[in-house]
Amino acid sequence: MTVPSETTTNAEPRFRFRLSWGVALLIVSFTVVCGGLAALATMALPTEYTATQTLIVIPGEALTANDVDTLVSSLDAVLGSDDFYSRLIEAAGSDLTVESLRASSKTERVPNTGVVDLRVTTGDQDAAIALVQAAEPTLGVMLESELDQEAQFDPLSYINFGGILVSQEPKPVELNAMIGAGLGFVAAIALVALYQYLRPVLRTPEDAEEVFELPVLASLPPIGAHDVDWNAHDAVFGVLRAISTSGWEEPIRRLVVVGPDHDEARAEFVMALGATIANNGVPAVLIDADLENASLSRALELAERDGLSECLAGSAKISEVLVDFKNGTAPAAVEPIIGGQEERLKFLPAGVLRDEGMSGMKNELTQVLADLAAKRVLVIDAPSIPGPVPSASMISTADALLVVATESSTLLRKADVTSRALQAVSRKPSAVVLLESKELRIRSGRNDEAPSKS
């Protein structure tokens, strides 16, 4: 029987938007940063000044209604022409273009009157004043030309009402900060949702129970975590006790640890399992059966030593390659759990000829494990599922299976493949341990037989 591969399993990613405290803090931080950057960018903008002048066009004598209409329409024609702005620029000696002056100025005329308000806003206060000052003579020349200097409009006079007013434009710091924060919040939510959609991972014990269809015995920090108040030895002992009190058949001589991934946290957890068993007076052997990664062997700095691969290939005996745990260099996180009981804990490295050992995983592994299990409890670090190393025979000979996954790291796609593989090759009692960064939560559960998908 072969283990399903990731490429041949139709595992649909389960997308759920998860808003953990860490993600929420990230979104809030991104929102605040965007708002702050928008405020700083607004404050860095150059200061702008607005010069305002009110002109009153007064004809030389009383006008009829038709004459008023003619004057008003002529004013509108002059004020709306590009020629007016071009002459303003020339008269004021400005380097603005007609388009930029139109965009930065505003002319308003009181309906049915010759009262005109002209506002010019630029970053140069003197330039704004010069442009406004040039409005009266420019308007006079162009308006008289527009009216063809008819007698009833002669002479036209212009009153500069109230002089030129200059004000500094306020910068919309608060408004832009709110807009920046709002855009940042929306962008952060969208990016988090996109990331979670493209890379759906296990995030909670409930996710693990659903995808593996197995009870979660424990959800605990990595063995080496120092940022939480917990005792690693008691935590691992709690996992072992949960196994023994969950209705599983005893004695358990072969405890196989499987999972979708191999990482440092899982390697330390497997070593902690073996060390805790030895600490309770039971001789144990840690077996690095992951011939692809050899994570345990690398962690103990024994990756270049003969081991399981040579036994499977028939070039070495168990007695020749089995080493005392103390001969390796255990990670600092596991040292406190060992507690001076190294003589009760042996280690079987993955070996050097791992490619050759893979061919013996199907036929020779059962006998190798039988010889060891007669004297000691075996804690076997199995290959990753899915993966290139044959693991069906190892799983089928296990007395119990522990599926180890990592919160916010194990992909749902891989977890689903692992679940399907375990159901295909094993009916042994199984449960999940989820490594996370939160307080230990030991759960009790019962799993007398492997669950089946409905």
C-alpha cells in the first residue's frame, strides 16, 4: 500500500479569515503607520498663500437693462478666456503656465453686477500678490476691447474694494491622516486576507481536529519557548499520560510521531518524548526514521554516523549503530528534561547511506523494530507525509500514532494529505499535538478506532 502524494490528492484549501491578536496588532500598526506617513507628507508640503482682490466695474453713466446684460456677458467672456490668464502672467512676470494658473486661481462674479472676486493661490506669496495686482489693468484693457469702446460704457472705472488680502492656506493634516489611516486599514485587511487565502495554514486546535479528524491531546509552545510560564517536562508528561488514559491499548511499545512537516520544534518535541519516558524509569530508544531530512540526527550532531539506513541495507547491526544519547549534543531546550538519565535513553541515527536505506523501509523495517521493541519503548520520528520516504510499513506497525503539526506554519493542504494517508494505511489509535506559542492546554479524548470520513 502506498501513501498518497500531495500531487495526486484533491485537497481543497480551507480558507478562513483568522484575526488573531498578532494579526490584529499588525493591522493596527500598519494603519497607524499609514496615517502617520500621510500626516508627515502633508506637513512636508510647501506652504501656500492665497491673495484675494475684489474689483468693481462701474460704467460712466446709468445703463439700460440691455446695456447691463452686455457688460455682464463681456465680463464673463474676458474672465473665462485663456488670453486673460496669459496677459496676467505676462504683466506679473510669472513663470506659471496658463493651465497651472487656471488651476490655482478662482474668479467669481456677483450675479448681474460688475463685482468680481479674484483669488490666486501659489507657494510664493509675492507671486500671488503680483498676479492679483495685475488683474485690474489687464481686465480694463480687455474689457474695453471686448465692448468695442461704445460710448455708453465710456469711461469705465474700476474700484479695488478693500485692497489685496493675503492669507496662508491651512494644511489638511488631520483629514489626510484619517484618509491615510483608512486606506492603510483597508490595504492591511486585504493583504492579510490574500495571504491567508494563498497560504491557508492550521491556526487553532479546532482547525487541527477538523482537518486530521483526530482529537487534539495538547496545544503547547515549542519545547524551547521561554516567553511563557510553563514546565516543558510536565507538559510532555501530560501528553504521555493523555495517551495512556485515552482508552488506547497497552502496553505501547512503538510510538510513531508523524506529521506534514519537519522542523526544529518537532525534533525537540520528539526528543522530549523519549527523555520523559526515560526519566520515568522506562528504557527508551529514539529512532530517526526520517531518511529524507534526518532532523534528529542533525540536531544531535550525529548525521554522519551509521544508523538505521545501514541496518535496513544489511551492512550493519543494531548493536553496532545504537548510541548512548549522551554521546550526542542535545539542544539546550531538551537538556533540562533529560535530567541525568542518559543511560536509559538510546538513539538510533538515520545513518549515512539514507538513499540506500529507503529501499529497505518496506521489507526490513519490521524486523529491525521488533528486535528493539522487545527491550525498550521506541519513539520513532517518522518521515514527513507527504514525502519520498516509504512510511506505510512503519505506520502500520505502530502501537500508537502522534500527529505533530505547527500552528500558523503547517499548510492545510499538506495536513489534509497527511490525514488521508493515515486513514489509508493505519487503524491504530491516533491523536494530534499542536505546537504553538500559547499556554499549554492538555485535552482529554478517546479514539478507540481510526475515524472515517463521512
